[in-house]
Amino acid sequence: MKVVFETDQVLIVDDFLSANDFEQMWRWFQVAPFFPNDMRGLHGAWRLDDGRVFRGPDVYYGEVAQQVADTNEGAFAYPTGTALDLLAQHFASVPDLYQNLVGREGNDLRTIAMAPRLYERNSGLYWHRDTPSVVTGSCTYYAHPEWNVQWGGELFIAHPSALNIPDRCGPSMIEPKEVMGRRMVQLSGHLDNREVNEALMEAGMGYYVMPKPNRLAVMKTGNPHMISTVKPAAGDHVRASVTMFLIRPGQEGVKGLR
């Protein structure tokens, strides 16, 4: 395990799991149930052109994990007896690695929501951000055994100036709008992204992180980010990742974290 990059926005750790645990994680992805991400409707940051992404079972880790899982259909609480336990355990065992960026469990954050995803070729995820009042940050762990620089799937993180987008603009970074019959609504931007485009184009730069196997990317809350489209060159190779949302105490019931 080694830190290869660190800023006030993001921390990148390579060789995060042991070789055996990494192999177990990849084996879990091959037998776990996955279903189309949009089968429950298009919501959050997902856009019509984000392609076909598959989601696995949500797993919660922390002192109230079972309570949270019981209120979310298809979710499970740690321990699950699967390789996801290995990831949660190891992350929780090295707080000194990331606490300056996203805080410490039991103080700043109480629950970790683990969201496995499979991105096949021609799939990605549009620009969005985590809500500072709900999470302290998020992590992405890459579980696939092989990746190539021509296959896409990078994590893009916007320039620090984008942190100035007001909190009221929510995860979609769009000012709430009055919608007839619905009062004030937080629009998702999947049909109209003019506000987001203007905000992010002001600096028009940032960081990118390759989805290197056995890599963990830890990102502070509030940073606009996206997943670039997995290129056709990837063929049958999938971008297999586990996103971990680091939820603040009392915010576990907030909908739309994923």
C-alpha cells in the first residue's frame, strides 16, 4: 500500500489491498448479482447518454449499518461474509491515511455505504458532486485485474475553483427552480446542463485519475467529478469499482446518495 498522489481535494493509494484480498474482490464481482442501474428510473447525476451501467447490492458498514440496510430494499449490512468485508475492514483500519481529507469514523462520519458498479464499454457518469451536509467524502476502489490507458473510464475531478458553487445547488450543481405543481425542485441536469457547463468551464481544467487495478481514490466532499466513458477499445473488459460514500452521523436516511 502506497500513497502516490495527495492534494487538498484527493488522495490516491495504490496496492490498497493485499494480493490475496484483491483476487477475492475480483472473484466476488464475477459471482455477485448486478442489474441495470436505471431499472428504477433515471435519477441523480445519470444522463440519457451515460450508457449501460450495472449496480450490485448496496452494503452498509458502521454502528447503525443494520438499521440503515433494513430500510433500503436489496441492501445488506456488514459483515456479509464476502470480499466487500475485506475492503471495509482495511479502509477502517487505516484512518490516519485519510482523516485529514474526509474525517474519522465515529466522529465526522458514522456509516459507509458501499456501492459496487460495472461500467461496460460506452458507459460513464456525468458531472456531479457529493453533498457536504450529507457526506464527508467518497472513495472509489478499482477491482478489475487489468486496465489499459486507451480504455477510458478515468475519474475526472474539477479545478478547486468549482468548490465555490453554492451548497444550495445540490449534487447536480443547479440552482433550485420553481416547477408548476411541484414548488421548488432540485433539477438533475440530465436534459439541461447549461448552469453546470458555465460553472465548470470557468476554469476548464482539473485532475484525472486512471482506474488502475487495486487503486483507491479518496475524494473530499463537494468536489465536482465525473467518470469518463469506457471506450470501445476496452472490448469485454469492464471497469469494476466500489464507491464508498462516507456518511455523516444522522444523514443515513437521505435519499439519492447514489
